[in-house]
Amino acid sequence: MFKQEVEIFSIVLNILCWVHCYFYSGKKISKVFVFFGGAMFLGGITEAVSIILTGSYNYPGFRWYIGPVPIFIALGWGATFYITYHLANHLTKGFEKTRYYFLTYGLVAGLLGMAMDLNFDPVSVSLNWWDWKNGSPYFGVPIANFVGWFFFCCGFCMAYKIVESLSWKTWKKAILFFLLLIPVFIVTSLSAMPFLK
């Protein structure tokens, strides 16, 4: 239900997020490419690996796929990470000089991401956008999924925030950011994937 509409909406939402990011970052197009490139790459790869290795869910009936993952899912991770990142920026404003700022920032981002999915996933399951094979009493969605969302949003946003705090050249920050996404992928995978089978 509404599958073609959600595919179009995900494109529109991403364009709006890209435009916002462009102006919010001081009209630096490189930041848009790094942030959303990292988000869509990490989200797409993690989704594909989860589907292939665990077989615990699938995305039936969409038009546009890359492997087992609908394109709107990869785009969705870009929008999700950006919204989470931006909200966490506002909620932690004024704490930048504290000792554990990056950890606090990551925890806030992780909780925001998990809170979004606590609402989003049950609705998506009811609309048959995806199908969980082994759900929980929480509207048929495995609890491990929410744990994964927490670590995914926490790790991604914290990695980007740390890299943005450095006074390096853009290309060096981009390389470091993509390297930091490797442990984010590993931690997220270890925290959720073994429990999704």
C-alpha cells in the first residue's frame, strides 16, 4: 500500500534535506556529498548485509532496487541520519565545551533515531512496506531492530560530529569519516544482526 508514493516521497524528502544541509553548512556542497554519501552507502550496505545474512526481513513489491534493497530505503537512511543529526545539534547546544560532549551527542542522536523507528517501523509493517519473519509482541517488530537503530544513529552522527570538529582539509575529513563508518557498521552488526535470525 502506497509503495510507489513512498518511493517518490523519499526522493522529495532527500532533496529537501540536501537543500537544508547546503544552506545550514554555509553553502558547502562538499558537506552535502560527504554526509549523504556516507549515510546512503552505510545504510544501503548494512541493509543488504542484514537481508542476505539473516534473511529475517524483506522489502516486497517496490519498483526500484539495488540488490535486495529498495532505493527508497538507502535514501531513507540519508534523511533519517540528517534529521537525527540536526535535532541532536539543537538538543545539545550549549554543551559543546563539556568533557563528554561527543558521547552525550551520540547518545542523544541514538535515542532520537530509536524513538523515530519505534513509531515508523510498526506503521511500515502494517502497510506491508517490509516484512519481519520473527517479530516481537511490539507490533511484530524485533527488539533487536531498535537496538540496531540506536547504535546506527549514535555511531553515524557521533562520527560525523567528531570529524566536523577537526580543522582539517575537506578531503582528509571525508576520508576519516568514511573510515569511522567501518566500526559503526561493525558495532551495529554485532548489536543487532545475530538476534534477527
